[in-house]
Amino acid sequence: MPTQTLSDEASSPSDPSRSAPPVEHTTAKQAAGWHPGSWADRPAGQQPDWPDRAALAASLAELRRRPPLVFAGEARRLTEHLGRVCAGKAFVLQAGDCAESFELSTADQIRDRLKVILQMAVVMQYSAGLPIVKVGRIAGQFAKPRSSATETRNGQTLPVFRGHIVNDIAFEPAARAPDPSRLLQAYGTAAATLNLLRAFTRGGYADLRQVHDWNQAFVASSPAGRRYELLAGGIDAALRFMTACGLDTDASIMRQVELYTSHEALLLGYEEALTRTDSITGDWYDCSAHMLWVGERTRELDGAHVEFLRGVHNPIGAKLGPTATAGEALALCEALNPNRVPGRLTLISRVGAGKVAECYGPILRAVTDAGHPVVWQCDPMHGNTYSTEEGLKTRHFDAILAEIREYFAAHAAAGTWPGGIHLEITGDAVTECVGGGDELAQERLSDRYETMCDPRLNARQSLDLAFLASELLASARTGSS
Ligand code: PEP
Ligand code: CO
């Protein structure tokens, strides 16, 4: 995790109420008419219908008293890294769960998710020779947008599952009732997850000399796992060579990695309660994660989510599905990054295989022509979901890879830099997506189908994808240099 001095810590706003902005924190750089609660005057989609408003107010008040989870200075550092991505000098790997679970936020589970991210990043960094900016969908990815507010089974209708920050997945009235005490549980789980990630990434676990240890046994026995062992052997040899040359392979840059956290900024009350002013710059930061994004279902220009995100200074993302137009993308650029700060805005395309040239091409051209600096990212997951006859949501590895290929091709054609990929993965040996090096068959999906929301690539499939993506990245790099 990034390091920061305590002087960078964001302070609490003196007035915690949402409707009255604390005047002393207003800076010249603050977005006009914005304050952390200004979203409440706009239509906010995807918010739960909390049955107990007094309990909600009490949880939000408690959250406002809690310390920030991340520091403003760390978020700024991520913006700088992403600025290098804009300039074609680095690539982003953003990956993690579709929906994190309170119960599965165990030490082993967190470690295994980290292992896959580290493995994927080192494969891409080694093969393409480029810095990989690592952003986890982790330590806060607890809220899910849903296509319907309710779910009906056998004639019984209950509120839909909206992620562990709101309710539980069991189809029972008590489990499905939105429960505001979960906001505090989400904060606590995010804090514990982040604490462990900071320990792992700074305490020697992410040391490049541990590169073999990131290969879990069930991954090591796969073809991708064996290929990884060869690559790790190459890294060992390179480190020995560097040591022999007298270079310091004991330096902290070899022993630590920077892993940033991110989640969809969906539950605006929660995000607002963790929004604080930075004591150094006086700017507002959403201190629930380093990076936040607005989802495909809540990205309306005059909606509450865009209103909230336009005023926080974190790096932010916006998902763009197949119906997004070039005009909408440009309007989002103007609203979310009017000062055209490189690294501030990531546009995340999730259009589906076969649709990239048609749906993403015009957006790519319009935003480039307008001179907006954006990180272009491909989410090859959300446009390629389908349900089996048994009703299991899945994705085919080939469709995921095809969308990534089309994305690289679109950038090669436009002469622009393909900045990153955004994936739903897990460190476990789940069976949720079909295909990959193992040719996981549809009939095997129910063997270990554990996701609470969308199907994730398992650790073997994730490593497979990293090798294939690194080949595309290596040729994009050669083409652009
Ligand atoms: C997600 O990233 O899990 C998600 C819901 O994405 P989208 O907003 O693109 O559908
Ligand atoms: Co998802």
C-alpha cells in the first residue's frame, strides 16, 4: 500500500450535516455549488428503501465520527500514476470481486485475492516491460446495483439483495430487510481488509523474491501456473544478475508494492459520511477508497451519483455500456474532469465482444478529438454475461478475451493508448466462468459456484488471461514507441 505521513491525514468536517456545507473548507478549487451532501437534491437511483430512518441517521452519524480509511495524499498519488497511464507510460490492472462478502473477508481469502493480483501484475510487467498500476476492487466493494428492486420466488416477493452493506443474500424477510447497522459493518470489514493488505504489501509478502510463493498449489499445477514458474525463474535470475552487478535488490522498491483500493460509489450516504477535507490542500476526498467509480446504471449527467463524484478529488471512473453515446461520454468528461487533469478520469468501456468498434470507437474518437485526457479502460466482464438454462449467470473466457482483443485493436486503429483492464476475479478455485486453459465446461459450473453477484474468473483463469493480455500489451507498447 502507499505510504503517507500523518500530516496528510484528512480531517473531519466540522459540520457533519449534509445540507449545510462547512464554509471554512470551501476552496477556490471546489466545484461550483458542490458540497458532500449536494447529491441529495438530485434523483438517486439504486438506493435501498431503508425501513428504519432513525437507525440509518444514527449509523451515518457514527460513520462521520470514524477515521478515514485512506489518506488524501494516497489518492493524489494514484491520480499521478494514472496520469502516467494517460501518457502511455503505464497500464492499469483493476481487479477483484464483483461483490465482496463480510463472511469471506477472512485472512486467507484476502491473501489469495492479493496473490492473484500480484501474479497477474508481475506477468504483465515482466512480459510488456511497463509499470502496472494495481487497483483492487477490494476493501469496500460491498454495494450492488440491481435491475429490479424486488425478487419473487414461489409467489413470495422480497427486497432484492443489494450487497452486504445493505442486506443479506438469504431469501428470507429478515435477511433481505435493509439494515443500517451493516453500514458500520462494511466500514469495519473494509478497515480490517485494508489493514491486512497494507501489512502484506509493505511487510515483505509482496517482495519480488517471493514471486514463487504467489503461485497457489492449484494454480501451479495448470499450464498457466507452469508458465508462471518459468517466468518467476527468470525474475530470480534477473535479481541475481542485478545483485552481482552491485545493484541494491534489497531496496524497498523491490520489497513493497503499491496496491490501491476501489469500489463503485453507489450508496451515497455512506460515501458522503466518509468524505473529508484534506488538511494540506483543503480539497474534499472520499476517504472510503482511493478510487471510486460510477456504474452503468447510475451515470446520468444530472443524477445524484455524478453530482457526488464531480466534487471529490479522488481519481474516479465511469462505466460506459453499449448504449452510451459519444455525446454522453463527452458530457461526463466535462462534468467530472472540467480542469482536464490527467489521471483524474477513467472511462471504463463494457460493451460486450463484437461491439467494441461500433459502440466504443465513436466515443474513443470524440473524446480524443476534444483533447480530454482520460485513462481508457476495458471491462470485458459486464457486457458478456449470460444465464444458463439452470439459471446460473456465467461468462465465457473466449468472449472476455475477444472483447480485450477488440479493445486493443480499436486503440491501435485510433493511435491511442489502451490504458488498462478491469476484471472480476477471485483467488479461489471457483467454477463460475466457462472456458480458459482448463476448458471449464458449462456442466461443471455448479461444482463450486459461490459468487453473490456476477461470475468471476478463478485464479487459474485469471493467470491465463494475464498471459494473453500481456502479449497484446507488449505489441501495443512496441506499436506506440
Ligand atoms: C460492476 O462493476 O460490478 C457493475 C455492476 O458494473 P456495471 O455498472 O458496468 O454494470
Ligand atoms: Co459485477
